Amino acid sequence: MIHLKTPLEIEKMKKAGKVVGDLLKFLEEKIKIGMTTKQVDTLAYNFIKRAGATPSFLNYAGYPASICCSIDDEVVHGIPSDRLIEEGQIVSVDVGAIVDGWQGDAARTFLMGEVSPEKKKLVEVTKQCFFEGIKEFKAGNRLGDIGHAIQTYAESNGFSVVRSLVGHGIGREMHEDPSVPNYGTKGSGIRLSNGLVLAIEPMINLGTYKVNCKSDGWTVVTHDGKPSAHYENTVALTENGLEILTL
């Protein structure tokens, strides 16, 4: 069931969105080659608590950390550990925060030092996929218009779109209806209405769109071992048009 948010509820969600957006800017400055992903998680946990918020991911369905930190061929849900961040890697950080019962969710992929041209292009295209998608996030359009725009842009640049993981509605719960695929047919799906709040999150692969889950039960990796990038924001459709809550 889709829960359309009132203008007041969207204002409340902006508080959680601001914590998430500010945290990602903070991590972009702090994350360094030679750090462990667990150290990045500690920075994030402390930032969220200082902001008076609660980490969304910590203990969510048993997840053991405050962020997901996914490197190179890890698509999403990489568990922070003693793994060192190295030169030339791309590191995707997905974060969530709760303020007064309302959720914010966003992700960025960071370049670590000198990365290959193909990885750099992948990260740039993945980010632009999000912005292509939200061009279609308008009252009266269809949900499939968003996925179609993302898929068209990704594939026109020679990349593939992950099928088995999608974006989602968000509000008091981290994951709400509807599911938001990053692929699809123009003119398909539900009609978009004011009050709809979504986490739109292109997950784009350098090689095949196929993915596997590692034995830890969380970390999703590309089937062919090639890199993947992730870019996400929480967005709301209001009477004034689109608002990005996590930028």
C-alpha cells in the first residue's frame, strides 16, 4: 500500500534527509586510502548520533553496521570490516538516518585516488542516471517512465542496469511501496501523484547486469567481477514539483 505524505510529513522527512546529505558530504571529505571500511562506519555512526538521529541500517533485519560500504565489484550491502580502502578503488557508501520517526536514505560512490577511466565514467554515468530518472518524476507521469529514463541513459553509455535490486518508497519505514526499478517501459506502472516520496537509486554495472550474493548473506557482487556504482537520493513530489531531500 502506497502512503502519500502530507506537506507537513515531507517537512519532517527533510530533517532526516538533511542529516543523510550532510553525512555523505562529511564522509566524502574524510574517507581516505588506507582506512578500513569499519573506520568509515564509526565516523558515520558518530556523526548520526551527534546530529540527534538514529542510524537506519544498524540492526535492520540483523544488519550489523550503520552504513553499507561496497568496493569495486560489490554492488550494495557491503558490511564494514577490517578491509583496507586502496588506491584506484571505487567505494559506494549507502547511509540512512531516522529523525522523529521519519527516514532518510541516500548513497554516493567515491573515487579513491587515481582510478581507471572506465571506473570514472561508470561513476559519472551512474550519478547522471539518477538525474535523468528524476526528470520523469512528475505528477501524472508513470513509475515506469523513471526506470525507462535511467535504463536508456545507462545502456546508451555501454553499461548495464541491475535488475534484482530496486529503489523504493520511504517514510516512517525504510522500505515502503512502491518498488522503483531502474529499468522499465515508458507509460507503465502506477501514476505518480503529489505526496509520493521515493528513494531512487540507480545501481549500474560495467559488465553484465547479473549479480550474486556472497556467503555473508548481505553483500551483493557482480556476476562477472566487474565494477558497479551506486547513486541514491530521497525525493518527494510536492505541489511545487520535485524536491530532493538528501542533497
